[in-house]
Amino acid sequence: MSLFVLSLVLFSALMHAGWNLYLKQSGDRLVTISTMHLVSGMIGMVAVLFLPLPHVESWPYIFASVVLHLGYHLFLVKAYVYGDLGQVYPIARGTSPLLLGFVSVFWIGEELTFQSIIAIILITLGIFSLMFRGKMLLKHSTRPIIYALATGSFIAAYTLADGLGVRLSGNAASYVLWLTAFECWPLLAITVFLRKGAVFSSMRQNWKYAVPGGILSVSAYGIVVWAMQNSPIALVSALRESSVVIAALMGIWILGEEKSVRHLLSVTMVAAGVILTRL
């Protein structure tokens, strides 16, 4: 992998952690994430005009992924209502490869390598330790954990759907951008229904988080897809997961969240485990 591609992938990880930071900082997170994806959706709608249509076999996966992304967005919003960026983000991102690992063994029939077993142990221990904030694991402290685990489950599901769908699409960029163009509308409809007359005023208040967040979201994913066309997929994916550590550091430096050796060790364990699953 060239230094240029390496730098872009690491920048993509920074952007992904960045839009999660914008979401966490915003006032009405449901409106913010809806506006974020309206921005990225508009980018997708313009971009697909210049690209070929994905093959017809991939469209069921695109529509399935739209539904799964909706669940992901809704649970992510709830997770950030109750939990810190440095707690929610690593749990959500770590749960996904953990679940995909079990699916590959018990459904697809693949065998776990020693490296995969070590990765699962690291992720499990890291997530388990992140569930504890100080001495509390009761009442309100369980809510971010439950929502973060659910978020990670949706990440695993749409990753599996997109992994199968993009192989049938004939054009990875077309697949991603058509997905981006479609996925914003169900989320926007739910937001308008729940917020009713307040949605547009809330959008005006949260635009400073939503607009850059939407641009970061689609740019981060676009860079990853482009990099996978020019470099080994496993290596790109591994570098991409450095966002786990970046998000934790953002939570500490920018949001003033928990800063302890135990917390940083937990995040590092999750990151290391996720990277091992990709190598």
C-alpha cells in the first residue's frame, strides 16, 4: 500500500470518528443524524447520475441495507443519549466483527484461526470492561450498553448485506452511492413524524453539526471503497478500524469524558481485536 493510500484510509477513520463526534455534541441527535444523511443522500443522488446502474441482482441487498441502516441510525442516536462517545463507539464497532465471526463459523462453516480466536478474546474482554463506568452497571448505566450492542448488531447485519450485494453490483461506487441516495428518506420520514412541526426549526439549530457530519459520513465511506479497489481489502479494513481509538481520544480531549488507564486499555483491546479480525 502506498503512503498516499495509507494516509487517505487513516483520514477516513478520522472522518468517521468525526461525524460521530458531531452527532454526540448536537442537541437533538435524531434531527441531526437525519439532516446528516439528507446531506449525504443529496450527494449520492447527484453522483449516481454519472455512474452506471448496479446490476439488478444487487438491488434486493441495497433495499435490505436501507432498512438495516435505519435500525443502526435509530439505535446509535439512543446510545449517544445515555452514553459517552468513548464508551458507545468502541462497543458498537467491536460488536460487529465479533458477531460476523460467529456467523462465519456457525452459518457459513468457516474455521477459526488462532489469530481469530485471540481477536475474539480481545474484543470480548475490551467490550466487557467498557460496560463498567466507575462502580456502576445498574439502572441508567445499562442503557448505553444495550443500545450500543444493538447498534453493533445492525452494523454486522448491513455489513453482511453490503458485502454480498456489492459483489453482485458490477460497480462498487454505484452500489454505495445508490444506497446513500436511498437510506436518508426512511430516517427523514420517521424524524418528521416524531418531531412534527419542530423538525425544521431543530434542523436550523443543528445544521452546523449536520452538514459537516453528512459530508464526513459519505466521504469516509467513499474513500474506503476507493481504497479497496486499489489495495488489499483486509489491510484497508484493518486500518479503518483505528477510528475506535480516535473516537475514544476525541471523547477525552474534546468532550472531557472519562480519562483513565483502564479505559484507554479497554479501547485499545477492542481496536487490536478488530484489526486482527481483518488481517
